[in-house]
Amino acid sequence: MVAGNVTVLVVDDEPYIREVCGRALERAGHAVALAEDGEGARTAMARTIFAAAILDINLPDTDGLQLLQEVKRHNPNAVVVLITGFATLETAMEAVRLGAYEYVRKPFGAADLVRIVERGLESQQLKGRNDELLRELQVANEDLVAGQAQMRERVRVATEDLTAFVELGKRLSETSELSETLRSIMRAGLQVTRARAAAVYQTQDDPPVLRGVMALGLAERDVAGVELPRDTGLLGLVAAERTDRIENDVLSSSIADDEHLGFLGVQSVLASPLTWSGTVHGVLALFDQQDGGFAEQSLDLVRVLSAQAARVVAAMREQPRAEETPPRDEESFVDLAELL
């Protein structure tokens, strides 16, 4: 059953056929437009989009096959039935090639013609529904592929993060030097955040400054020994306010107006305070995220590393010689079982 009534164009130069077809279609519930030639058909098409058309092949001013093409251009989905009193195999084949749904010889029954039109409309509706379902399937498949890609990316990132912590655990177990331990933590920070460079700064009380300790991915001389105020600048405020900071806009005042960051030429910053036993011992700073900007989800991993770095920096303040052994109680370093 055709879903809803449609408008059908009937074009035939014989008034009787035109009227009989029109009345039969109207009784079936369809709206009908009648035309006796190609000119009348074009006028009707200029006013209405027809879902179906019944065309006589032989018209006074045009060829029915030519009019068929015009109807199809007007509505590619139109169901077109051609009628003729002089059927030939060649004409029938050409009509089908041009998109005709059916080819009917005169004389024909009006009821049969209506059934042909409605069967064509039903077929077109099914095709439209199939096309719609196919589009929905394609969208669902694209979403599935995108979801799989996102899942693979999350697995890749998680694997890299886990690898970084496993490697960090191995390095921590293999070294007893504070400086090398701190470098291992910084390398893990670079790996889990995809940062280009990292630096560690240590708090000093007299005067109250942040003093550069070491750097990776930067010239050591640009960080080591550099003293920064602890109440201004992005890194100083991280230490003073005891809070993490992410800044991905190189034009923001946090970077653009910071003399030290400007000197380093960094584009983005993730900085975390090194807090241990309620005291801020320094700042871990990661610079220039390689994928465009640091993400908030990186903070949890960086906080774990900052807690480890805080223990080392605290030990370095008490035992400044590089060969001294860092504290090794059971809370000192990353518990890989908890991370897993």
C-alpha cells in the first residue's frame, strides 16, 4: 500500500484516455494534473513536483521519450509509465534505459494502469527506505570505526603510560643517585605527557625563590641555578598556591609576560608543585606538548610523578651530594600494583 496520496501527471493528446486515467487515479485517492502535450506538461512541472507520470510516447509537439527525461530531471525518483499504440522492442528498451518503470500498450484498462502506478510507487518507497537504512548503517559503521580508532588510541596511550611507569620503576630500582633518580622521573614525565622538555625547580627560603635544579630537552645552563620569585610568574605561583597549572596559549599573559618562560621559548606549560609532608619543595614543569596542548587527564599521572620527585628534591635539600641515597621507605616510590 502506498503511504499517503501523491500527485500524478497524465500527458496524452487523446482527451478520452486523459480523462479516464485521471478519474481512475483520483478514485484511488491521488491528485492529478492533466496535459495534452509537452508544453502543457512542462507548465505543470514548473508548478508541481510529481511523484509519478503517465506519458504517451507520441505527442503533437514532443517525443514521449524526451519528456520522460525531462520528468526524471525534474524528479529523479518519479515513477514514469509510458503508453503507446505502436509498441516496438527498440522503443521499449530505450524507455527502460531512460528510467521508465513500465511500458504499456493501448488499449489498456484504467484499473490496471492505476495498479501499475501504485506498484511503482510502493517500489520507490521501499527503495527510499532501503537507501535510508543504508545511510543509517553507513553512519553507524563510521561511528563504530571511529569508536574503534578512539579505543585503540586510548589503549595505545594507556600502554605507553604503563610502560613509562614500569620503566621508571626499573630505573629507580637500579640507581641510588638522587640526580639520576630525578632524571628518571622527568623522563617518565616526558613520555606520559608527550612533552618536548622538562625542568625541576627547588624552593629556597632565604631568599624565597625557586632555583632551577636540572632540565631535559633544554640547555642545562638555561635552568640550573636560575632563581625565580616565588610570588610571581607561572612557576612561582604554582609553588605559592600549591596548585597545578596548565597553559596552552603562548599568547596568554601567563607565558607571554613571564620573563623566564619567554627566555626558554616555550609554547605550552604543565606545572605541578612538589609537595611532601605538607611542604612544597619545588615545581616540576613540562614544556611544549607535541600534540598541540596538555590535557587535563595528564594531571593524574603527573601528580604521581610529582610525589616521587618531591621526595627526591626534599632529600637533595638535606643531602645535596649526588651520590647520597634517596629515602627508600615503602611509600617513597611508585607502587606499580596500585597503578595496574
